[in-house]
Amino acid sequence: MTEQYDDIINLPHHVSENRTHLSKQSRAAQFAPFAALTGYEDAVEESARLTNSKVELCEDEEADLNEKIRLLSERIAGEPYCEITYFIPDKHKSGGEYLTVSGNLRFIEEASRQLVFCNGLRISIDDIIKISL
């Protein structure tokens, strides 16, 4: 097979007179991978992110929470300190996460069923699973 190319095998490398030579970086860029599916990596990351499901409380646990909320409302003038664990629904997929916050309670808003802390944080009573006084 080498006989077939004997006439050109020893010729010098061709250099164009009309076009400038590309740098190594420019030549490499034309072979760089491109994102054919933009957002695919983000979608995979999002689907891999774990969420918790919301716990349904039994009657005894609900009664205990209601009693603690009643005690907090009796002490509301003194802005009682408490620690609350509550559920935050996820904005992008089913489920959510549980957060525990602590602070002084400013008031209980009966109409919207929310506990309002001195720092402005509002927590829905329906999302609370635990209160520590």
C-alpha cells in the first residue's frame, strides 16, 4: 500500500497563503463538547435531591401540640421562648423538609393560624409537629 503514496509521502506540509494558522486553543475549541441538552445536568440533580414526606400526627400528638399552643397563648405577654419543629413543603417536587427553629414568640394569629416570632418568622400551626417549651 505504501507504493500508492510514494509520490506525496515526502512533500512538505501545506500552509495556506489565504488563511492564518489557528492557535492550539482555537483548534481545540472546535472539538470541545457542547451541551446538546441544556439544563439536563440540573434536571438530573433535581431528581436526585431527596425530600421527606409530611408526617401525619395521631390524635394524642395533636392534643399535646394544642395544649402547648394554649400554654404559649397564656404566656404570650412575656414573649415566651420556645423551640418548634415544622414542615416546609418543597417548591419543585412532592415532599419537603423539617426545620427546627427557636426564639421568642410575639403573638399567635388566630385568623391565619400562625405563630409569629419576634424576628418576624411566621409558622403555620398546621405544619408544626413538635413544640418544646
